[in-house]
Amino acid sequence: MIKVSAMTKVYEMGAAEVRALDGVDLVIEEHEFVSITGASGSGKSTLMHLLGCLDRPTSGGYEFDGDAVHQFSDRQLARIRNQSIGFVFQTFNLINRTSAIDNVAVPLIYGRRGSAKANAMEALERVGLADRAKHTPSELSGGERQRVAIARAIVNHPRLILADEPTGNLDTRTGNQILEIFHSLHADGATIVLVTHEMHVALQGERLIKMVDGKIVDDVSVTNELRKQFVQSGTQHFGRSERVLTEAGE
């Protein structure tokens, strides 16, 4: 589904240049559940934005389903985002004065698709929030708001779901409920790319990618043995996980 070749992203900060991505090569197959982790500033969120066609690389190639999307026009990128990719963010990004069902219907309206309300209700039912359809975000808990955001992400039945720190603002119990939804979506055939600095969240995936200074430095399969090692080490966040992850890749 995804092929990234020698991708770089450089930001100009006054007279200085910051290389947020530095020659990334990556292949993600359809139906994979991939976690991307790393310290703050490692480039993981930049990579997710580029995979989601929210930004363009400075150099390098990005193929989505064999199409060189790094060469696409803004209109073509917008169509891919609307039809093929669902986004879930840490801060939910909901419209505060709009009901849950209308928030979920936004991608359908932009895509000019019919039966927006019916499809939005179906997505809310999928995440267990049909009874909260008419409530605004201010009337919902953090976990409920994230479920509305997930419903919005899946309302167009995208093949790829990108999640940036989806449990970052949630308590452990609520975060686990959100992760269960991602597992359900993956079981139904969606490709999941999840960005997180929390190792117990990253280990929910089938594959774990570690980034440092804009580069991929580890890419390992997540096994039950690896999960056990992390539990035994008492590791929760990326900063204390390097040794276990390095040993897994050896």
C-alpha cells in the first residue's frame, strides 16, 4: 500500500535548516498494524503527516497504491485524504458547537456524498456512541470525544487509518477502550499506522518502528515475547525502552 523512498522534510528556521526527516525508506503492506515511536522531535509525527498527504516532502518519493502521490496536485491529494485515509488526532479536532453526528458527517459533506446523516449514525454505532449523536463535544467525556473522532475517521470506510497519539489525553482505562476499537477496525481489514511515545500503546501493533533524529533506526515484529520483555522491564515510555528494542532487532 505504502512505499516511501529516501524521503526528507526540511524546515527553514531563520538562517538554520531543521531536517525533520532524513532519508526515510519505508514499506507498509495492506492490512498491517504498524506503530511508530520515538522521542519528541524524532520525526514520527512529520512522517505521519506526509503519509496522510497533509504535507509534501522536500525530496524523495511516496507511492500510495502504486501512485506517485508526491507528484500529485493539491486537488488530487485532497481526494486521497477524503476517500482513502482516516485521521485520528490526540486533540480530537472536533467542531465544538456542532453535534457529534454532524462532526462525523463532515468528510461526507466535503466529499459530496449522499446519506450523510445515515452513514454518520452508522459510524457512531460502530464506536458505541449512537445514543450521544446529538450531544456537542463539550457535553462528552474525553474518551467519548475520541470515539467521535474515530467515527469521523472511518465514516468514509478508508483503507488506511492514521492515528497520532490517540490515547495521549486519556486515562489508562479509556485509552484501552480506544485501542480495542483500533483492533476491531484492523480485524475488519483496515491498515493502521499509530504514532505514540507510549510503549505499552506501541506494542498493540504487529510491527514496531523506532525513529531517532528523522531516521528509522529499528523496525521489528511485535511478538508476545517482546511484549513480555517490556512488561518485565517496567517500561512505559519510549525513553526507557531502547535496550529492549535493540535486543529485539538483533
